[in-house]
Amino acid sequence: MKGSLKGWLFVVLLVIVLGITGGCVGDKYAEDTSFVLAEISTSPGNTGSITLEGRTVVHSANLPDLTNEVRSMNTEPEKNALVLEYLILQERIDCIIDGVVEAAENDVTVRCQGKVLVDEVGENGLLGVSEMLETVNSMDSGVAKREYLTRYMNTWHDVKRVNRVNESLAQMERTNAIPIFGSLVRAIHNFPILYEGDELVPKEEITGLLSQFSARDTDKAKRIFVKEYLER
């Protein structure tokens, strides 16, 4: 996630998880987060993986960096948010590893937590299911696969952020073109564009950004504009 983690992000992410996957899974995330933080605190020299009820919740290759990052945080909400973000990432990686073969065979997407992680056909720098299967199968170790998929998910996250803003602005553009109704929507639209708890466009920048977005005459130009805006 771009930028420093904010204290309130833990609560926001928990709401997202609960809303998408239901209370039981949300409780599991909370339990896993508390367990990982306790393990890091009580076993500072641990160089193996962290397991809970037979499940690997922190892989050994990730533990040193995760431990250092947790210790660098000043508040408990920040530490919770960091571990929660790691756990969500690992579940999504597991979803791809476990689901890509079946997805490629049936020409369907790979989904996890209600989100499409790998589309049938790749675009915007992301692989399609057949390409993902070939790429993952070409790697000779589980560590290599997870390292690659961590990088892939970082790209996926950036692409989805661009998609979120691009689609929101395009919807506003279409709505604004509707006589009378468009004026009403403009009058009541007073909220930022968010994605997974991260504010992508503050509400005070919506009007100006939409004007610049609409000035681009092709979908490609509009997407490039949004990407450049988010990279500022």
C-alpha cells in the first residue's frame, strides 16, 4: 500500500473483510493477527514459520522482514494493520496457487475474498489464467512462487487502484451527461474515491480531476492520466 500505514486502517480493513467474507472469516483474521503479534513479541529469535492450528500464517522467508516492520511501528493499530495486510496478501497468494490450474482448465477467473485476482485474459500488465499457470509452473520452489506472486499482487493492487478511479470518474462523466439528473448527482456527490480503505481521490479534488479526465479524448489517454495522478 502506497504511503505510510495510518492507525485507523486496521479498523477499515476489518470492516472490509467482514463485509466481503462474513463474520467467521473476519474473526479468523482478528485471531490470526493477534496470534502473529504475540509470537513476534514473545519469540524474537524465531527464524522458522509461524503456524496456528496446523496452518502456516507467516512463512519463514517473510518472518524477518515482517518482524522488523512490526517493531518499527509506534502504535498497536499500526502493527495490527501491517499484520492484517500481510495475512490478506498471503491468502490471496494461496488462492492463486490453489486455484489457477482449475481456472485455466475451465476458462474462468481466479477469485478470492470476492475479488478477481487473475482474469481469464490478462490486461494492463496483469497475466491471464493460462499465462499465470505457465509462469507459476515454471518455478521450481514454493518460495520462488510466493516471491513472484507477491510482486504480482503489488502490481495487481496498483492496477486495481487505477481501475477504481478510472471507473468512478467514467461513471460520473456518464451521469453528468444526463440532463437534470446529472446536476442533482453533482450537487450531492461529496465523498472521496476509496479503495480497500485507502483514499485515492479526496473529495475536494473530484471536480478538478473529473474535468481533466473528461478532456482526454480516448480511453487509453484517460487511463494514463489516472495512473499519473495516483503516482504523484
